[in-house]
Amino acid sequence: MTDSNLPPQDPNAAPQPSPAAPLSHEQDVQWGSFAHLGGILGILPSLIIWLVFKDRGSFTNTEGKEALNFQITLVLATVALWVLTTIITVVTFGFGALFGFLTYIPWILGVIFSIIAFMTAKDGNHYRYPFALRLIK
């Protein structure tokens, strides 16, 4: 029994995956808050959560972008502080190494603000970091 209304299928064609189901509200809030909490470990958790769930939940999309933008800002700040510390060290013949602790400041701020963002997002409220480059719109 074949249906004459269906288009003929190529027997060599690979089966097409079905789109992922949308997240429930609770799952959407959960993954959105995890995108912020993952910032404690660095940029990868926020990036992975945003890429996987951005089309499945609007809250996760918004919070994932916010967390990812903040993590990108922290990476750029860490690199800038490392370059600055290195230049100062070279110019001052080694005394700039005393400022090496400055490269830990973005990480400390990342941990603090990621926890604050997680605590806010887990209740279903959007969080906006006080400073972040908005590179991903």
C-alpha cells in the first residue's frame, strides 16, 4: 500500500533528523541559569549551552548570550592585563612582575558575577552583567 500523494523517496538518501522539542519553562530557566553558573569554569560551558539550547527556549537564548558576552569580555580583559603586565615587566627590568596578580582579577570577578547571575536567573529573572561587551546580539 503506497500513498500516491507522497513524493517518491530516494532509497540512498539519509534520513533527516527531526527538530528538537522546545524546552518546558522549568527546563528553559534551568539551562539559562546553568549558562551563567558555567562561567565559573570559563567560556566553554556558556558557549555549549547557548549553541545547543538557543533555538529551544527564549530564556536560555537570552541568558546564554548574556553569559557568553560576559565570558568573552573576561577573556579579553585577561589577555589585555597579561600583555600589560608583560610590557611593564620588560620596561622595568622585572619589577612589573609584582603586578602579575592583576591577571587574576577577571577570574575573580567572573566567579562572583557568575554566581550572582545564577542566583537571579534560577528564579526566572533576567540578569544583565554590569560590564560586558555585547558582541553576540
